[in-house]
Amino acid sequence: MIVYLSDPKSSTTEPLKLINNFSKVAGYKINSNKSVAFLYTKEKQAEKEIRETTPFIIDPNNIKYLGVTLTKQVKDLYNKNFKTLRKEIEEDLRRWKDLPCSWIGRINMVKMAILPKAIYRFNAIPIKIPIQFFKELDRTICKFIWNNKKPRIAKAILNNKRTSGGITIPELKQYYRAIVIKTAWYWYRDRQIDQWNRIEDPEMNPHTYGHLIFDKGAKTIQWKKDSIFSKWCWFNWRATCRRMQIDPSLSPCTKLKSKWIKDLHIKPDTLKLIEEKLGKHLEHMGTGKNFLNKTPMAYALRSRIDKWDLIKLQSFCKAKDTVVRTKRQPTDWEKIFTNPTTDRGLISKIYKELKKLDRRETNNPIKKWGSELNKEFTAEECRMAEKHLKKCSTSLVIREMQIKTTLRFHLTPVRLAKIKNSGDSRCWRGCGERGTLLHCWWDCRLVKPFWKSVWRFLRKLDIELPDDPAIPLLGIYPKDASTYKKDTCSTMFIAALFIIARNWKEPRCPSTEEWIQKMWYIYTMEYYSAIKNNDFMKFVGKWLELENIILSEVTQSQKNTHGMHSLISGY
């Protein structure tokens, strides 16, 4: 519990009496030896008197409450809260670095453990933070994700949810900006709660801040020196609008109770009538030719509105400047602040819009595969590959292999020779050919027999697919391929990718036996998952034929050794 007293010298005794009376009834007591009082005063005499009358421990510099350190000097907020946050994150990642965790597992650890901690601190103290803070955090997180090794996938790709198969690294800087900007949502609604302006300046009328959002209130507002939160929110919101090429002062989402309309001295009853019948925004009333003319109800309002008010509204709404600035549909950014009735998911919505502003160019891995395959994938084929990343399996462990393959994660002789500035780019398997990524996965003469075995299984399943590496490597199937069979094929192909990756540098052909064992492992895991989720019939449809073929390809001794028996029929 935290209590604020504006005049502790004279008012401390009353709360203590109240607490003591409560203690007699409830059985709870306040431990004065563990309670801390934080004095925010510059008068030494007053501080001395308060120390003598207050039974609590007096801390003259700062107080910690719910993980947030409140300091006497504003300049100390960053050092006490965000420098300590960086040290906490660095210590957490140092303790976790030796955990036996996969690459995607490390990304999820950042999402589940680091991101909430950072968001909480950003939300509690949304002050201006130096850009260097985020750069250092990004470096620390990057080292953890890649286990102190050189990153194999560009950060810009992993920040893009569409191209990375949904496995994205959160951008703390953008989350911070989203948290700072979200206060504008409350301003737009003239909310008197959940706003930093209630602490900065309790005498300030909330409508003053409301006139900053899609309004012209910024021309008259005078920011005080202690407006460290509200001023920073306004600066970020306005800068973001300009980057999006959106007018921050006049838009279709400007309220009818805005300063633009207020300065016309329209009667409150007129505005109330328009809001009740049409809506609260300028777009509902219409501008230009659409002024009170968009619907029959809008046209009927003309006769019910005071004529002098109608003339003033018409002069504003039909003005050339107004029409030019408002004759468009509201953008997704504007809808975030104007449409939702609740602030649930507000930070995520703002974050997604801020991400769209990131226009860094990077090599699209799917297009890079296309250039290596000497083909240009259509937009539909690219979407198919991106969808395959997310839908190829419900297991994250299995999806990880497909994501790594599509995003070109694996090192090759050509790539390593370029990194080390070496001239030797021959295949590690000893075939003597140039070791490109396509060669290591598909073209190597030691891998070709293995893929022939995979296609032999496909023919036994009566599946006819062209001998195209884009199918097993990227999940880009022909248009006439049966959707029912794709699930079975994808499992077979991903199991094959596991075996090839396991034998990446081995001078031999990956064995069919290893591949069958991997498929059987996936088969077993999916069986138990189907039982748990009560989805057994879907499992049977996918595995029934393939199960029979797998069991027919192994000897009885192998069945006994690996416990391979039908989980569908029980034999």
C-alpha cells in the first residue's frame, strides 16, 4: 500500500489513527520498522520536523514501490530505473545462456521473460530514454539468441512476422514508443484517469490535452518544465503522424467538440443533436459536397439545426483547406485512437503500426532461393511458402527445421569461404563441387540417392510430384497437388531435412533407415498429441497409408529394437 500526503507535518497523525483503528478490527498491523516515508521537500527545517513526528524510516533520496524507484530529482529516474533494468536483463541472460535450449526457444525466452519486464518499466516511467540504451539491449539480446555466435539470419528478416514464419524478435524500442504514444488514446477521450497529466498537473483540464489529438490545441498549449511525460507523448505522437504523412491537427477523425468547431461558437444543443443522429467525428457530418448530405437522416438534420449554426458549420466544412485535409478515409493509425471502446491490446495495435514504418530493405530469403533455383516465384508461390512456415506442423521443434531451411540458416562452404575470405568453397562431403546451399540440400551426388528414396515412398503412396527442390525445401507445391496429401508429404520432407542437416559434413549419403526412424518419431509424437486433443481421425487420415509403407520397409529386428508397431491398429 502507498499513501500520498501533501502536508505530512499536520496530517500524518490522522492516517495513523485510521490505520490503528483498522488494525483492531482486522488483526493487521503496520510495521513501522519496515515502512518507509519519502520526503519531497527542499526545506531542511521542515524535513527535520517531519522526521521527528513520523514513526517511519525516512528516505531522503528515493523510494521503491512495485519495482519502480521514485526519486526526488527527475534527472535520476533514468539511472535508478532503466540502467538497473538493463543490468537485470543482462544478468538474466547470463544465467540462461548455458541452458540446453534451441534457437527458437531462446527467442521465446526473450518474449516471455524479458519483454514483459521491459514493458512494465516503460509503462511505469515513460520518460525520454537515450537511443544508446536500446542499442546496448539489442546487442545483449542478439548475443543470447545466437549463443555468442555470428547471426545467420538478418535481424530485419526476424523482425518481420510474415517472412519469418511468425518467429519474430521483439523490438524493445518500438514497444517503448508504443507505450509512450498510447496516452494519446486517453487524451482523445478526455479521460481523467490512467494519464500522467493527473500527476504532473492535477489542475489541468483534461480537455486541454484532448485538443491536441487531431485538433489545433497545440498552437496555444504551454508546456511546463515538469511536463516530462505528457510533452514526450505529444512529441512522439506528432512525429509519428508526420512520418505516416497524416495531418495531426485536422483529419476525418477530428471530433465535433474539437477546438476547430468550438471556435465557431456553435450552440451545444446543435452539436449534441448531430452527435446523437450521425456520429462524433467530422467524417460523420461530412465535408465539401457531403456536408450533411451523406444520408437522408443527415439531410433531414438541416431543418432541425439553428440556421446561424448551420451557416457557420457550412462555412468551415466547405472551405477549400478543410476539404483538402479531410476528404479521405481514416487510416489504420487514426482508427486506433478513434474507434476502439476499450484500451485492451492498445500497445500491440500501436506497435504493429509503428513496425510498418520500418522500411529497411533486406534480401527476401524466398526470392534468394528463387535466384539460386533459376526461377522467379510468383506472389502466390511466395505466399504459399510463407504459409507453409506457419502451418507445416503444430510442433515448434519440427517447424524450426522448416523455418531454418526457408530462411537459409545453415552454413555452407561458399558462405563460410566468403566470411573467412578463403578460396576453398568445395562441398564438405568431398564430391568436389561448389558447395552452395542448393547443392548441399539437393544437388550433391551423395544426397541425390536419398531424395530418390523419398520419391520412391511418394510413388508407393500414389503421390506424383515433379522432381523440383522447391517442393521439399520451401513447401511450394504444384497447383494441382491434393491438399489432403500435402500434410503427409510435408512431414516426410521435413524428416528428410532433419537427416540431411544431421549429416551436413559427413562424406556419405544420408541413410533411409535414419529417415524412417525420424518419421516414426514424428508419427509417435503426433499420435499422443491427437489423443490429447481428441483429434484421432485426422491423425489416421494422415498416417494410415504411410504407416503401412514404413513398417513394410523395416525388418522385424528393427521393429523390435525401436518398438515400431502400429499405433492405429495396435499390431
